[in-house]
Amino acid sequence: MPELSKRELKKEMLELLREDEEFRYAMIGLLGLEDTRKALSKLARVIGKLATAQAGLEKRMEELAASVTNLAKRVDALAVAHESLTKRMEELAAAHANLERRVEELAKRVEELTIAQARLEKRMEELAAAHANLERRVEELAKRVEELAAAQLRLEKRMEELAAAHLSLERRVEELAKRVDALAVAHESLTKRMEELAAAHASLEKRVEELAVSVLKLTDAVQNLAREVGRLSEIVGFGLEDVARVVVPGWLHRHEGVEVEDLVRRFFTVEGEEVEINLYGEGLREGRRVYILGEAKSRIYGDDVWRFYSAASKVAKLLKDGDVYMLMFGFYVHPTAEKAAEKLGVRLIASYMR
């Protein structure tokens, strides 16, 4: 009799679980899983499968209603399934507790990550501001370096013009060439340091300051070199004029039949503009007055001929009572100068001509 009561009790519980939704939720509440009902989707699927199985069991129980023995066996099987379900629900309860613990840990971790993210964002903003400032500094330095490079190119061109100057100035020109080489080495070092700045942002500010100091030193060096080149240019220019004053009169006498005693530096004012002629003289050719307008330049290129002709043509307008003879005297005459001189009617005289 007690055995039948137990079976009947199981049967009633199963029927209540199957048919009474409120009873099912009450059972779940008693097991401590009400608060996590939605989160346990797996449990819902298992219970759904169990409900389906129970529905099939009802159909089979109806079909086998005439067989008490088989019904008892099926009730026993259902009891076993109920025990299995109870065990599964206990496992799910333990899993739920573990899940709650994991969720708490994750929540704590998320809070820590949120704080760390805020610190990281603040640091990124600081780095962005510092990077923008450094970019501005680098742009300023790059512009300064470009200016220095342009100045260096101009100096190199000037050095080439002075390369063929008076023999007594060769030693000083070599010294200047060495200084220009040293300047090129310093420039390469500066470029290398700028590349290193891009690869080491942590020490960028300090290295940019060092670069700024180097640029200032380089600027001073370029300025000093420019002053020395300027002084050397003046020395060579005046020395070349002295040579021209000795060579040109004899050359004019032998090749052009022009008699001129002396060539001097003279300034003319043409329409409010001052024009300098560094080889000016007045002579005679076959009894007719001839005005000599000349310029002494160590290396003569096509552009130099055009510039001289432009200046000399302005002065020629003032000299209306005689012929005008334009010439240029130098150590080296470039082929472009010969073409321009032939076109403009300017005579080119090299220092080695007799």
C-alpha cells in the first residue's frame, strides 16, 4: 500500500508539472532558480523536451490503459525519469550558482577595464596634443633645413665660380671646400637624427630640442661661410679686374685696333637707376671715339652675358658721340656664354688670350 501511494504521488506530481504552469514555476522557485529562469535557456529546452516526452507518454498510457502491468512499468520508468530530472535540476542549480559567480567576476573586470580605458583615453589625448606640437616643431625645423639647403646650393655654385680664380687663392678655396663638405656631413647627420625621431616617440621632444640646437649651429656656420665667400668673392673680383686692366688694353690694340690708355670702374645713372660698369674706358679707333663697356667675372655663363648686356645697353644710350664696344673678361668661358655673346655682339676675352 505505501508503494502505491508513492507511485500515485509521483504520478500526481508529474501531471501537475505537465498541466499546471503555476505549479511548475512554484517548483522552480522552491529550487532557487526563479531569478535565473530567463538566463537558463538550456534548462527551458530540456524541460520542453521533457514535456514533449511526457505528452508522448500520456498517449502511450492511454493506448495501454488496459494493461495494468505495463502501466506500472511505465509509471516506474516515469519515476526514474523524474529522479533524473531532479538530479539534472540540481546540476543546473549548481551551474547557475557558478554562472552567477562568473558574472560577478566579469562585472568586476568590466569595471576595472572601464577605469583603465578612461585612463588610456586621457593618455591618448595627451599624446595626441604632444604629437601635434612635435609635428609643428618638426615642420618648422624642416622648413629651416630647406632654407639652409638652398643657401648651401647657392654657396656651392658660388664655390664653383671661384674654383678657377687667381692661383694665390687656391689654398683658401680648398679650405672653404672642406668646410662645405663638413657642412654636408652635418646636414646628413641632421637628416639621420630626424629619421630617428620618427622611430622613438618617447624621446622625441628631447631629440627635437637637440636638433634645434644643431640647426642653430648649422645656421651660424652657413652665415659665417657666406660671409667668407662674400669676402673671397670681393677679393677675387677686384683681383680679376686688376688683371683685366693690364691684359684688355693690349688685346684691344692687337685685335681690334682700339687705343685705350686705362680701364676704370664707373657708375652711371640711367633713368634714376644706378648702373655699375667695372671696366670702362674711352679710346680711339681710326680717329673715331670708342667707348669700352666691360665686366670682369671669373666664370662666364650665358646668363651672365645676358645680364651684362642688359646693364651695358642702358649705359650705351647715354654715349651717343662714339661707338660702343662691349666685352667680358674672365678665367673661364662656358659654351652657353659664347652662344649668347655671338647673338648679342659682346666680345668674350679669356685670361689666357693674348
